[in-house]
Amino acid sequence: MMDIASLVAATVIVLFAGFTQGLTSMGFSLISVPLLSRIVPLSQAVPAVVILSLCTNIMIIRTSYRFVRIGRIWPMVIASLVAAP
């Protein structure tokens, strides 16, 4: 069980990472995992960040899907599938 100070620190870290994600469209995991791993074990920090990142990305998709041109994205998707190991 986490004490209050650790819980507040984890909340501040996640909020800062979310702010960075909203500002730059990247960086949630890059900021939150290293900082959260100082408070909780890495085996707990990574799944929590994956779930929180999924939630933030779903919220972004819900508000911006109308502005995406799927036809322009397909070449990038195909190239990433070919180039990914």
C-alpha cells in the first residue's frame, strides 16, 4: 500500500506526463515510466502507464477522428508494417 506522499507524487507525475502528451503529442510514457519507477516497482509502473496511455489516446481519438484522412495514412501504415522487424 502506498502512503499519501507517494500517491500525491505519482499523481503529479501522471498529470505532468499528460500535460506533456497534450502539448507535444508524445512523451507520456517517456516521462511517467522512469519517474514512477522511483516510487513503485517497474513491474507495476509499466502496466499502469500502458493503461493510462491507452485511456489518453482513446480520448484524443474520440475528439479528432473527424479530421483524419485515412487515405493519406495507409502508405505510412504499410511502410511501417514492412519495415518493422
